[in-house]
Amino acid sequence: MSADTSAPSGLPFASPDAVRPEVRGFKPYTPGLSIDEIRDRYGLAHVIKLASNENPLGTSPVVQQALRQKADLAFRYAQSGNPRLTAAIAAHHGVPAERVVAGNGSDEIIDLIVRVRAVPGVHNVVAFNPCFSIYELQTRLAGVEFRQAPLAADFSFDWDGLLALVDDATAVVFVTTPDNPSGFCPPVADLERLARALPTGCLLVVDEAYMDFCGDEAAHSLLSRIDEFPNLAVLRTFSKSFGLAGLRLGYGILPAQLADYLRRVRLPFSVNILAEEAGMAALADEVFRAETLRVTTEGRDALTAGLTALGCHVYPSKANFLMFRPAASSRGAAHLFEELLRRGIIIRPLKSYGLPDLLRVSVGSPDENAAFLKAAGEIMSHAG
Ligand SMILES: Cc1ncc(COP(=O)(O)O)c(C=O)c1O
């Protein structure tokens, strides 16, 4: 075999030309810090993570039992397209199964929608700014133009500003409700107006990752009326209220023809066999879900009251997290975040969302919420 003479340095992939232009300088998704990272960094025995909006009750005992029972299936591929799971999701929402596509987290559905719909150099994708960063990352990776309309100063949605960016080349509009990172949740009438105002060829993707925490889905979600809107897709996830973030399972409910295209291009086994079993068990476990919603709603109220009493400005949230501005008398968001970390409490700085003065905290268990409030109070009162 002759030696490779095309790479005198011996590092043929070191040059930026070795990858597609979209990949050069690509900034990866910024995840919440992990418990292990902080435990090791500060030598702590116990770490509380309130950074990624995971379920404060952990993994449902019913799901754990299903996973134990099905562990021996790990050597098998899942059935292609996960028909049993998509049928269960469809029954849960009262929609036809042909509309449902399951993915490796709703992240995968976001990626598929962009790649199936948008042609590089031709189409654009529109969202608010700030927004959940995967919309932008996957759009840019696909080589497609990404347009963003600023949110209003109070983090409500400027619909006119959003519509002003939409033209005949807009393939997808992403809207998150309740929104991440603010928790803002517009009335369903606003979404209805938006769906009707968009060109018929433009897909409105409403990302409802946190919708089940809003308390009144009929007042905020179009999902139960999806048949009325031929250009509407709704995304949901098992990562939050179902407590399965680590197994990676989400889904989209899409126009049937589009769902068919997504299924055709999806990598065949991206939803693995244990995620599928866990998803079906989680859907059936109404007790865990009801308890999750109760603990989250009560925790959200307790955190709102506690942070407000500490002088923070808390933005109203219908999700399982709160965005807040630390007390004016404190040393600010970066200081509070770092000091909490040193005490083993991880929350989410919002610098990567372009909001360096704000923080986001996930609703935890009553003990976790109390520990966070106690530590935040101590840190902010030692401002000098
Ligand atoms: C708005 C929003 N959409 C989608 C996701 C992705 O969820 P999944 O874990 O299903 O990929 C998240 C996760 O944090 C999110 O905040």
C-alpha cells in the first residue's frame, strides 16, 4: 500500500477545508453541568442539579420495573418505526398513529423537520430570539438561513415581529410554549391566529416540551384541535414530566404526509428498544405523572415566593423552571451561579441564550428547592 502523500503535515483533517463550511467554527449545544463534574471539581459528597428541567421525582418505579423486566431484550433491535409506541402515543393524545413520529428525544424530530423541509440556499427558518438553541444549531448545520425576531422586553411574544420575517421561502417557524428559558405561555388564540396567518406552505412547529406543566392545556395548546390546522406540527417529549431524559425519547405529531417523510429518512433504530418499553410504561403510569405535576406546581409556587422574598425578579412561568434576575443588591447572576456551584447546587446561567444577567432554576423536590433558596439567600446577603 502506498503512503498518503496529500497530507504533508500528517494531519489531513486539521485544516478547516476538511469539513463542510457549516461545520467550521460550529458552536455546540451548551448543556447544564453534570452532577459528576461538580462533585469532582469541588470534592463534594452531595450535589443538587436544578439545571436541565428534569423530573424532581426521578424515574417512575413503574418504569424502572418495566426496564428491569425488559433488560434481556437489549440485544434486539427495536421494531422499525416503533409502531407499538407510536400507537400508544397516538391513543394518549387521540390522534391517528400515522401522524406520530418518535425520535431520539424531540431534538431528533427538530433536526428531521429542518432537514426534510428546508433546502439550503433556498429556504429559511424563523424563530424568536432567544429561543431553544437546537432550532438554530440544526438549521445552521443544514446550511439553511436562520432568522430571529426579538422577544418583547417582558419575554412575551411579538407576533408581528415574527410574521415580518416570514416570506414565501420560509419552510418552518418554531415557537416554544411554554417558552424556554422564560416560561412564558401565550393563550391558544394567539397560536391559532399565527397558524392561520402563515402561508399554507410554511410549517408551524409548536414545541410543547413543557406544556403539561401549564395547568390548563385547552387554554394554551392547539394539539387537541390539530386537525383544523393543515400546517401545524406539535412536539412533545418524555424527558420532563415523564422523567425519561436519559433514555432519549420525544415525538412529533405532524401532518400525515410529512410524518411519512420523517419516518423514511430517520435512522432506523434511533429510538432503542428499552426507550420504547419505558415510554409505553410511562404513558400508562398516571399516578407518577399526576404526582409530578403536583410537586412541580407546588414547587414552582414555593420558589417564586422564596426568590421574590429575597428581592429577585421572577418571570411568570407555566413550565417546570423559573427564570429570574438576582436581587439588585447582590453581586449579580454570574456570582450567584458560581457560589451556588461551590455549595453543590447547579442551576443554569443564561449567557448562552444572550441573557447574562438572568438565571434559570428547575423546580426540584421540596428539599432541593429549600436548599437552593437557603443558599441563594446566604450568597445574596453577603453581597459586599
Ligand atoms: C424547548 C425544548 N424543546 C426540546 C427539548 C429537547 O427535549 P428532548 O430531551 O426530548 O430532546 C428541550 C430540552 O430541554 C427543550 O427545552
